[in-house]
Amino acid sequence: MFDTLKEECGLFGIYSKTLEAQKLTMYGLFAMQHRGQESAGMASSDGFGVSFFKDTGLVSNVFNDERLKKLKGHITIGHVRYSNKRESGAINAQPLTMRHSKGDLALAHNGSLINTVSLKKMLEKQGSIFQTSNETEVILHLIARSKEENIEESIIDALSQIKGAYSILFLTNEKLIAVRDPLGMRPLVIGKIQNDYVIASETPAFDLIGAEYIREVNPGEMVIIDSTGMRTKQIFESNRTAKCIFEMFYFGRPDSLLFGRNVHLTRKEIGKELAREHKVDADIVIGVPDSGISAALGYAEESGIPYDIGIMRNHYVGRTFIEPTQLDRELGVKKKLSPIVEVINNKRVVVVDDSIVRGTTSRKIIKLLKKAGAKEVYMLVSSPAVVSPCYYGVDIPTRQELIGATHSLEETRKQILADYLGYISVEGLHKSVKAASNEFCDACFTRKYPIEFSQSDIHYEEDNDE
Ligand code: SF4
């Protein structure tokens, strides 16, 4: 499954008086591009003021030498994002910026908040005027209204009023500040390049620019980087964490060290567990590119069934905004995936995919494989059945659209045209990720949401119906 769920954002920040902060941020964002392709933005401070540029498009479309030169300063934060319907367009791109009595401020956020509807109503009643429909803007208003005198305390004051998933980079005139929510739902890591510090959503950003990984920003921790170096404060405490387990098998890059684990090796472990839970008699194992490949390798290794490359992905088909015609609909999944007939023909094929959401993509893939001559297709899934939406930053559709919530296993198997269908169990997934108890969020599989929310604050149900 390669085109159904969207992560909301990727972050990169740097404080450096000797290196090219803007160029390194651009490269850091390149490495985070898989976390969001709708818009990209950057804000810089030279100690006196903040300049910024953001627009819709990929990092390579939004930034060029000319635009980078207009951003001045040694502190820079950058952001790439995917957005939901209500928050699309350049105006909602990040970083968001504001000028207030405590100085300039820019903010880049990954995650999703669950009490901004009521907070926004309260702020508007008290006179706040919102410039965007981006829920993150609530944080800026709370900071501006805070009675705390310095910016760090104002940020803490604002964040203590919000609930949800957030990894955030703040840029002030003099500081780069990073904060991760108390449950650590979205990733955020610290690196060092020469004598300077960098922060990113995932470690491939460090690998690309030659920075060394130091550690994760701890859940509930604030990291402050300024002319005196780096210092940290534990600003929120929690007796559990709720790292998003979806990041491990779906979003993270295979070369990423995510939540302290290598993504590729973790996915291989998930594939091995899948093979222990679901034994089938088949001729070859293939993976749906890209994120099904590592789990397929693990499945093959554990089961002894040979692995092969059975599906090719066209990496050059990006998001299109043209109205789909009959021809587009007919081409469907073939625009992105094509089977290698010589590998598939006359074989009993295990195909490993990372998840099934609506079931429509799985059905198309299985049709492709059967058309390519597969005798039988066994669909094995490296996540449990998705049965509930996410309110913390992953764009999972409504419950009514989730095939795992509305159909039994056998009904789903028939619907997607598979000869066998097996999901990894929730316990098997936690075991292969080597999760400690209460370490990961798995609410979209179990409906056990780690942060309570009120229905009036949730406006996802009607929005996530694309
Ligand atoms: S509900 Fe699912 S997608 Fe959302 S944070 Fe939890 S595990 Fe991740």
C-alpha cells in the first residue's frame, strides 16, 4: 500500500555561525521529503529579525539559490508537509511566523493537536485574529498572550494548554528551540555537525549533510540551542510514552534510526514474525515497494521461500492535481506499480504489503499479479488490520471507509481477491519492534487512544474522506 496514508510533516533545524545554514536545511529537507510533499518552507534569523520563504511544491521546486540567498542568518528551521483538505495551500505552509512583544518567532510543527477547536474558539472570543486555518497557529497565539516574561517560559505556558502529538521547532531572534510532546508520539533527533547542533525528524537528514547522530529529543523535553551551546529542560513528565508504531513499518525511511531502532531491520523482524504467524506453501515472496520490501525479505528469510523482485515502482509519478479522466482511472495503480511477468508467471506468490486501509489498492495489486500469470496470491500484511482513525497526525480515513473495521477477515480476503490473507497480530508487531510495555501507540489497530479527546474537538471524521 503506497499511496493511501499521509504523514503530516518533516522538520529540520540548525544553529551554525560557520556553515551554510540555509543550504544545509534545504538538504535536510530533501532527506525528509518522504514525510510531506505538498509544501516546503524555511525561516532564518540573523539575531535581529526573521526572514522566511515557503510555498507549495517539493523542496527542489520551492528553493533555489536566489531564494536561499534572501534568507539571512545563522539559525534556520525548515519544514515539509502533507496537509489535509482544510489546511492546504501556501498560506498554511510552515514555518508559521509572528512578531510580538517578546521578539520574532517562527514555528514548524509535526503532529496533530486534539484540543485546538475549543482553544481557537476561546482565543477568537478574546480578540485573536487567525491568519490561517492551520491548527498550529493556536500555539503562536497562546505564546503571544502568555503572561510569562521570557520566550522559553511562554512556550512552556502555551504547550501546557495543548493536547496531542507534537514535535516542534521554534526559531527566535537568538535561539533554536525544539520540543517533543510528553508521549513522544512523533520522532525528533539531535545531531552534531562540526561544533554545531542540528535537529531533524529522522536521521537520514544527518547522514546526507554529514552530521553525527547524538540522541533523540526525549518525550517532554525542551532543547535550547544558542550562542552558549545546547542545554535541555524536562518540561513535561509522563508515566508512559506513545510513539507512533505506524512510523516504524510505514513512514520511516529504511535507513532511518527511528525511536532508537533501524527501520529496515525492524521491518525485517516484522516480516519474520509474519512468517511465524502465517505459514503458506508458495513458490516466491515479493514485497510491494517501497515499504513492503524489508518485511518481505524477513518473511522469505524465516519461511525459506525464495525472495524475488516481483513488482517495480515508478518513482517519478508524483502527486497530480488534474481531474482524473476515464483513462487515468483505467490506468490506476499501473501508473505506479508494474509486475515483472517473467518472475510472477505460473507461481504461487506471497506478496507482503505494509498495510490495508480501504482495500482498493490491495485489490488492484492482486489483479495485476494475477494478470501477470500468478497461480495464487497470498497477501500478508506487516501491520494489524486498521480499524480506527488517527487523531495524532496520520491521515487515516473514517471508520466507515476502513475495510478492517467494516469487513471480517474472510470478507476482506474475498474483496481484495486474495487466495489467502493474513495480518500480523498486534502482539506480534510489538514483539518484533521490541517495544517495552506502554512504549508505542497502536490506537488505529486497537482503538486504545493514549490521549483522551472530546468529540467536539475532533473534526477529522468529516475531513478525512478523500
Ligand atoms: S493512532 Fe496509529 S497512526 Fe496514529 S499515532 Fe497511534 S499508531 Fe500512529
